[in-house]
Amino acid sequence: MAVTDPIADFLTRIRNAQQAGHRVVEIPMSKEKKAITEILYNSGYILKYKFEEDAGKQGIIKIALKYDPISKEPVIRKLERVSKPGLRQYSKADDLPRVINGLGIAIISTSKGIMTDKQARNEHIGGEVLCYVY
């Protein structure tokens, strides 16, 4: 079955793996998903990741999920898709959303690539609000 919204699929796979308590989740690769994975890693939401180019023609992203060492709770509390294929959500640089007053991140697709809301604010560019992570 063809996936109509690959980013929503990406977020759902991470959410499901966390709920099941998995350490690693495998996701089909795309440029957008690679960029989002790198943002999640740089923001400290995942332990590590690996891009496997040779696995099939598409390739696979392997993500090691991060859990709190004491409570065993997942570090990512919520992954929320904002812009959907049926209703795209765009924001100007001045109106970029703040996720829990700056504690979470919004991932924005801009003309200069995919970045966090903070980076987009610094670059003073708006774009499509892909998802919230906190």
C-alpha cells in the first residue's frame, strides 16, 4: 500500500516503537526524513541514527530511540503532525509557532531546507510547519 503522507508515517512509526518499548525503529528513507532525523538527533530526542543506503533501492533509516535511564519513559513525549496533505500549514518568519514556550521544537520546511523553528527565526524565513516535537 502506498503511503500518502510519508512524514506522518515516519512520526507514527517512531510513536508506535516507543509505545512498544523498542530500542530501534526502521523507516524507509527519503531526503525529508533524513533531514528530520538529523534535527531530532541534534536536538537530543534520539540516541543515534544510521542511514543504510544499500538496503533495497530506497534505503532505510535506523533510529535508536532514547529513554530516560531512571523512569524508562521515552524522551519524546509527543510527536504531532501539523501540516497535512489535505491542509498545509504555513507560517511567516514572525509568526513561527513556539512549542511549549520554547521547550519543544517545531520542524519547518523552508526554502533553505528543513530546520527547527529557532533556526528559521534566526534566518528570518518562514515555511511549512511539518510537526511539533516535545
